[in-house]
Amino acid sequence: LTDLGINLISSAVPSSTFVTHRSNLCVDFFEKTTWIYEGTNIFMGSRVTTGSYYFQDTVQEGYWATKQEIETPTRFYRTPNYDSPDVLAYQSYLSGGWAEFPKNIVHFNVEFYTY
């Protein structure tokens, strides 16, 4: 366009703004293990878990901005057979026992492994 006598000046201003987001998964869990005693032999029958978790998020926009510390509400979980592990223990102790683990947690499209 300079051939037509028009000089264009770029109106875009380069920016170095960035956003940093960190998430820390905080998990408390309790395991309940049921053992089967058959004479002098001991077998693991079942292992189930319960507990709670929350996230500690840190968000910073730009280099000079202050960090925002955010904690999500505490959530509780319990594996499906936590209240009645004895039935599973008797059904599965001869094949090595039954173990239930909490599901992985998705937070801001990122999967966190809980176990």
C-alpha cells in the first residue's frame, strides 16, 4: 500500500502477559483391610478406602501481579463396598483378595491420580 501513498502503522502491541496456574491435590484417605483366618493360614480378603480431598490452587496473571491462593471445598469419597467389605472378603480371598481404589479426579481438564 505504500505505492498508493498510504503508510500503515501496526496497532498491535506485543505483550508478555502470561497466566500461571498451579494445582496441588491434598488427599487424606483411610484403608480398611479385612483378613480371613483359615487355621494357620491368613489371607487378605478385601481392601477398601474412604477419605477426603481438596485442591490448593495458585493463579498469577502476569509477572508483577500478586498471586491468588484459592482452596476448593473439601469433598468426600468412599469406595462402593466400604460399608460391607466382609462379603467381598469371603468371596475373593482365595483369588488374592479384592481391592478398591478411589477414582482419579479431574480438575480444570487435568486428571490427578489419587492412588
